[in-house]
Amino acid sequence: MTKTERNKAVTAVYLFLKKDGKILVARRCNTGYQDGNYQVPAGHIDAGELPTEAMIREAKEEIGIDLKKEDLRLVHVSFRPKHDETGDRVDYFFEATRWDGEVVNAEPEKCDDLSWVKPDELPENMTPPCRVAIECAERGEIFSELGVDFLKSNGLYDLTE
């Protein structure tokens, strides 16, 4: 009997910060991934950290606001199979409509624009996985799987076959 390799995944959190029917998007720069494209504030979950803790930390680091756990509502989870050397991806998307502090670009070295946009009027240059998650969440769909074909068609598949 051969031993099956256990699945290892990189986990991340994303924030759908909403105000007056609009969602906050940030244009990436100088990160080496999807630079020039928009996505929502996001980041990886650190070892030993809970998803809500990571979301609260990332919101403070990226846009300078304070969130509480009770301000966060999980609205979507997305799975992407291994598409590069880092492994599979599991992304948690949280929505918040309440926060303390003023939204600011707290990481200008990684973000060159913050904009409030209507969810049905997202920028053309939105990162594909984030666009799908926003569209799914707006329809009330809690889960999505972005397969290899989706990743390849959006230039997100970096493994040689």
C-alpha cells in the first residue's frame, strides 16, 4: 500500500469592506504578483493564527482600520488547486460594514490606489480570483472552486507540465 501525500494549502484572508453600497479595492504595486491590478485588502494567515485574527491584523496593516471579530462576516470561501510551487490555496472572504478609524493607504509601497466601487462595476483590471469571489458573494454563493482551466485561462498557472 502506498502512502498518499497529504494536501498542503496556503491560506489567506480577504476583506470586502463596504460603505454606501460600495466596496474598497486596492491597486497592487511592487509585490511581484498581479501588480497593476486591483483586489481587496488581503493577506496570508500566519502559522498559529485564526482567520479572523489574520483579517483584523491585515486590515490594520494595509488600510489602518480597527476591526473587531464581531464586525466580520464570512461571505465566501474559495479553493484553487496547486498552480505554482507554493501549493493549493484556500481563501477566506470576510465582509465588514463597521470599523473604527479612517481608511488610509497604510502600505504605499505595495498599493498605489484605493477606490470605492460598486460590486457590479469592478475595475477591468481586477485580479481574477478576487473578481469571482466578489461576484459569488454578491449572489449569496458561499463556496467556489477555481480549477486548473480557470487558472490557465487567466494566466495564473505557473507549473510546467
